[in-house]
Amino acid sequence: MTFKHVGVIGAGAWGTALAQVAARAGLQVTLQAREPEVVASIAADRENTMFLAGVKLEAAIVASADMAALSACDLILAVPPAQHLRSALTALKPHLQAGVPVVLCSKGVEQGTLKLMSDVAAQVLPGQPIAVLSGPSFAGEVARGLPTAVTLACEDEDLGQRIGQAIAIPTFRPYWAADVIGAEAGGAVKNVLAIACGISEGKGLGRSAHAALITRGFAELTRLAVALGGKSETVAGLCGLGDLVLTCSSPQSRNMSVGLALGGGQTLEQALAGKVSVAEGVASAPAVRALARSLGVETPICEAVAAILAGEVDVDSAILGLLSRPLKAEA
């Protein structure tokens, strides 16, 4: 079976960019948006001026505020903010045909339940085929057709390969993996670590500190992924190390930009003011901290970020706490 009609849930920057990729791959695309002004903007001007201004969208993309518009789709890309995935899939469920694969493109850990996105999907859509798309990808670059490679994780190799072939174009290359948990863990934790790297940059701590945070943060990410049942080799790829390096290395990253503001002396409220796109790490940090604690996994950098965001400690005290930790073997 080949896929012909893709439904994209969530018309933020990333959802819109993935709709653009799917249209360029020759698929019919229905882009579901919560915001009526986004639907109107795409219909009138072929542009999502709210979330992805300056990118002309392909004619094959049709925007709708109605979840029922996805009822004829044979492939779903779910791209709402992670904390809204459960409600989005619940709204989709009455309109979803049996056997239609759902590709989870949101990165995070659900607050309260501490579940990964695939666990949320399994609860809401039992028996539905699930895959995960994750990797180093800025929405604006993907939408403009700049080269990007990502991980497409699916336990069913044949299904994963068919989904990958359906959405692949020369500038968007999905690499298949079987390890769904590893792919999700990398995407969730890297957003928290990007806030840490932004704080370091905002405080002017230098490139050596930045490199140390990425490296030691990757160790935390790997420990948590393995504790959840993922594989270290998965997070050493695009969905873990690749995504971490990108998100921690550019102010284009919404999460790193929040950290930059915090490191520069702003409050969290000031750092988030005026942003229309979601910085997933802010919502995921307390959930990642709670999940790591429940599994007995040591994640001092993620702990520090969660404490800063919760107002439990100031930035300088958190940095001092990390620098005062006992020395130990690296491995």
C-alpha cells in the first residue's frame, strides 16, 4: 500500500514545515490548525504568517480547523505541542480509520503521567500503528528546502520504510530505526539541555563550558534512554546526539533562546513573553526530572534546569552547584 493523503495535526512551525515536505513528496496534504487565522492566511496567501512567515506553501496543502477533515487520510503526522498530544489524539480518534499509521512528531514527556508520546498514543489509540519522527531539524530550514536528515522509528520495519519513502525528498532524508523509545527519549531530553546551554551562553561562560554541557548532557540523555528501555546506539544517532548538537548550538532553537534570556537576567515570564511558538523544554523539564528520579537515573543538568524554571534556585546558585559536584570517572 502506498500513501496518498497525509493529515498533519498542528499548524505550528514544525507541522507546517512537515506539510510542506509531504506536499513536495507528491502527497495530498490536509493541515489541521486550531487557529482560524492560520487557516485563513494559508487559504488567502499560501503562507502561515503566524508561525512560519516568509515561506510560500505548496498548492497541495489544504488547511482546515476541523479535525473531521482528516477522516479520508491514510497517514497522520501528529505535531501538536507535547503537552497537548493526548487531547489532540482524543479529538482525532472518531475520525481515524482503523490501520492508519500515526507518526508522532512532538518531543517531550507528558506532565503528571510522565509518559513518552508513544505511551500516550497507545493509550488513546490502542491498536493503531505508531511511528516516531525525530532529529536535527529547524522548521524554517526544512520548509525552505535546506538539507535535513531525521530518524523515523517504527517497530515494524516494512511500515517504517514505507512511511519514510512516502515523505522522503532529496532534501529531507528519513533514516529508519526500530527503537521507538530511544528516539523519543533523545527528542524529549535535548530540549531541557538546550535551555542549559542557552543559560551558559547568556552568562558568557565560554565555548569550553558549552562543549562540556553538550557532552555531559548527552551522558544524561543516554542514561535515561537506556533506563526507559531504549538503546544507546539509537541516541548516538540523529534523534539523540544530532538533535542535541543542533538545538544546543543556535539561538534559532526556541529552547536555547529561553536559556539565553534566563542567563541574561530575565525572569521566565519575560523570557517567554511574546513567543507564539512553544519551547517544549520548559514544560518537559519538570517531567524529565520526575521521570529520572522515579527510575533512579542521575541527571544533574536536567535537575538544575528544572529547579531554575520552578524558581527553586537562581541561575548563579544552580551553576555553582553543578561546578561543585564531586569529581568522578567520566564513563
